[in-house]
Amino acid sequence: MAKAMKAPVSVRAVVQRINRKLAHNDEKLRVTRGRQMQMECGDYHIINFSMNAVVNKDVDPEALGRELGVLKDWETVTE
């Protein structure tokens, strides 16, 4: 039997899908900039514009995308 192929989705596309979903809660997934901030928050973090604060640190875009339902089982994240 042939192995099922998964559709490739870029990290940028996953981040955009996540941000559309999080926008309803005034939140946004951001790429961390700066060495010090990256040590504190990891590569990705979620900020809340209402509270003006970081609400989640060390976020994995692929795992969050699957949790929110914006990344389907037949899709795989590529660089």
C-alpha cells in the first residue's frame, strides 16, 4: 500500500491561521525578537493586547495549531 502524503504548510501560514483564530480574544502569536527576550519567552510567545502582557511563553506553533484546529491531520509543517 502507498504511504499517505501530507500537504506541506509553512510556519508562516500556520502563524497567520493561529493569529486569525486568536484575534477574537485580542491575542496574537509573535516571533520573539532579541536575545534576552528569546531566553525569557522562547522562539514564539502569545501577547494579549487588552492586558498588554505576555500570556504564554515557549509556544510551539504546530502544537498550538493542532490544538486550535487550524492545522489538520493531513497537513505537516515545513520550514
